[in-house]
Amino acid sequence: MTRPKLAIIFYSTYGTNHQIAEAAAEAATEAGAEVRLRRVAETAPEDVVKGQAAWAEQLEKMADIPVATPEDMAWADAYFFSAPTRFGVVASQMRAFIDTLGPVWQDGKLAGKAATATTSAMNAHGGQEATLLTLYPTFMHWGSILVPPGYTDPAIFEAGGNPYGYSAKAGEFDDKGRAAVAHQARLLVEIAGKLIA
């Protein structure tokens, strides 16, 4: 049986979505996927990043992770996206990466692939669900197959009950969150495996 190829594409300012992406990569690998963990390039001005020690430190922590490219998207059978919520929508760094995907989209290289997403925000009502619900239409434009976790495992309820995708309070990614992310990643691998069979 062919192993599904999973691109985990994330952006992280202070570390929460980096932790989510790593947990997803671990679970997906254990579920039999070939995984590419890729970070989205920082687009904020360097002086702004350096002006906040925690932001600069997080960027340094991720320095060894390759930057996501359109080729990673063409390579993959499935996508796991994770990025913070900013003012009720996904962080602009993630949107900037998505805006580079026109050529691979036009060539049909994003179509028919499973996709899911996760997010974080400063508080539980900071637009987490809105972020996921505004990311999913992008995946639909690609012709991707949405794979939200729904309420398919008790871990979803334990982690706050977001059926659209795991969402965390920034800085509070815990064991319950890890379990929910692991379930979402395994579900994505399962569906991707069926699609490529």
C-alpha cells in the first residue's frame, strides 16, 4: 500500500502553532504517512520581529525547519495547516504563502487532496472558529476534500469541542490538545490513504 504524503504547513509567532504542527507530524508519521513539516516564511518587518524578544526567539527555534514552497503542496496527497488567528482570520503570513500557490492551483496540482486546519488565539472567543471557516473556502477553491474532525472522537470534546478543527488558547497547548491534534492528523492520513488507493 502506498504511504500518503502529508504536508504540514504552519506559521507560528510565539510557538503554539509550532507545537501543534509537531504533534500532528508525530501522529501522522505513526499513522503511516510520509511527512514534510514546513514553516511559512516570516513577512513581518525584521525590526518588528526583533522588537519582541519572544517573537525573535521563536523564529530562531524554527530556523532548521524548511520554508514551505508550492512544490511541497504539489508533492503532497494531503494538507494539515496550522496558524494563529489575527482579528478573526488567519495570520497574514499564511495568506501570503497561499497567494504564491496560483501556478500549482492552475495546473490542478492542489485538487482532489484531503485538507484540514487548526488555529490558536489569545482567548477562546478570539475568532478561532471564524479563522477555520474562512480558511476552508480556500481549500474548496483548490478542489481539496475537507477533513474536519467533527465529533468523531472523545478527544475533540475533551479539548474544547471545536468540530471544524482543533483550536487552542495561545500558549496553552496541553495533553488534551495533543490528543485532539493527533486524532485530527490520523483522520487526515486515513482519508488521504483512501483517496490515493
